[in-house]
Amino acid sequence: MRGLFVITRKELAGFFASPTFYILLFLVAAILSYVYPIQLILFQQLVSTYVMQPGLPAQQLNIHYGVFLRLLSYLNLMLIFIVPALTMKLIAEEKKMRTFDLLLTAPVTSAQIVVGKYLAALGAILGIMALAFLYPLVTAGFSTVQWAPLVISFFGIFLVGGVYAAMNLFCSSLTESALVAYVMSVILNVSIWFVGMSVEVIDNQTTRQVFEHLSLNTHLSGLVEGTVRSSAVIFLLSCIVLFVFLAERVVESSRWRA
């Protein structure tokens, strides 16, 4: 366990000492600072319209659906591109700089190497999530906020970010080029959302059910609405375990070739 702690602490310190990480935080803050006030204004106009012309669906008048879910959709879109930037160098860069061979000879297991790097990536994602959470937190000063659905929604996006991190760490383990790892990661992150889109064009009921179960959007929809479903949590955690395991296998194979 000491090896796992050392690797996690080293990689996490590397993230928070890196100018790249703070540039990404700045970009996230800049984008959210632009779109979030717009969503608040649109929501205020919607509420005013309801006062003058009653009859709008009640769900649209809920700030969670009208503002916070839109914030989370922007955050998810940014994570598709930001997480690969965070993870692309975790293994690929070490292979390129030949420090990976030294790591393989250190008294740590392949699992400790991969899990330690993955936990550090989660820590960086958590930092981005904390920044995004400041916006609803400030909104609570002048509006009523339902905290339970909001926290569950952010937890759902964090789990999806964890899936991205696991897949992207696996991509980083496959190559020595950080750029190649980034491109592979973005393609993989985008591709998993197309699984859900395929459901609309499938006629066979059995095949449709399989694609619905594999759809990330299907499992995320309940979480972002504030409902915890065990099937969704288990699915997302299973994806994380699968890709972390695959990355560990790649690292272990490198140990045997070394």
C-alpha cells in the first residue's frame, strides 16, 4: 500500500504543480462564467413568462432542470476533451522519457502503478468538479436550491469523468506518444456516447435492450436528475474497473518484456 500512496501523491502533486492544469481550470472557469449567467437570465425570463402566462410544465420552472442540468451538460462536454489532456502523459510520457523502465524495476506492482496514477487523475477531476460546484453554491445565496439532487447530479458527472479517466489511462498505456494517446482518448470518449444514439435506429427488441444497457446516457440520465440507481452506479464502476484492469495488463506485459 505504501507504493500506491507514493505514486498517487507524486502524480497528484505533479498535476497541481503543472501550469497546464491551471490553464485548463482557467478555460473551464471562463466558459462556465460565460454560459452560466446566460442560463440564469433565460431561466428568469421563463419564470416571468409563467407568471404572465401560466401553463408551462412545472419541470421547466425548477432551477435544477432549467439551470443546473445545463451547467452539467457543458461540464461533461468539457471533460470529454479535458480528461485526455490530464491523462495522456501519465504512462505514455514515461515510456518516451525512459523513466517507465525505472518504475517497472521499483518495488511496486503493476496494479499499484496503474491505480496510483488513476487516483491522481481522479483527484485532478475532483478539482475541476469543485470549481464547477462554486456556481450553484453562489446561486444558493439568492435562490432556493435542492441540495440532494444537485449533489447526486455532480456525483454522476464525477463517475462519468472517472470512466473517461480509466479509458484514457488505458489509451496512454498503449503508446509512447502523448499526442497519439490524446487523440485516441478523445475518439473513445466521444464514441461511447454514440452507443446511446444507436438505440433509436435499432428495431430488434433484444438488441435494443443490449444497446440501452450499454448506453452511458441511459445510466447518467437518472443520476443527473437526482435519482440514485444501483444499476447505473454498478455499470459506471464496472467500466472503470474494466479499463483500469486493461491498463494494468498492458503495464504488466511491459514488465515481462523489460
